[in-house]
Amino acid sequence: MTKIFRVLMVLAILAVAVGFYRGWFSLSTPAADSGSNKVNVELTVDPDKVKSDVKSVKELTGEQAK
């Protein structure tokens, strides 16, 4: 059971890393309020980019299969 959990964690980390590399996800920090100790971090997901990449991979694998 532990091995399965480790494999799933590695796959999840790999998916997140590929997502950041391909531009599916991005992190940003808006301007902080003066005098505030709070830090705001925003995570943005670009579903159109994900769909575009999936479509291009499907087309590429379809061509390779012929």
C-alpha cells in the first residue's frame, strides 16, 4: 500500500511540474498592503491551454500511429 501511495505522489508532483512548465498553472503575488504582514498568493489555471495541449498530443499520437 505504501508503494502505491509513493507512486501516486510522484505522479502528482510530476503532473504539477509539467503543468507549471507548460503554462497551465501560474502563481502570482499582488501588491501587498503597506503595513500589513499578510502575503497573498494567487494560483491561476488556464484550462484553454490544457485543452489545446491535449488536442495537439492527440493529433501527434494519431499521426504516429498511422
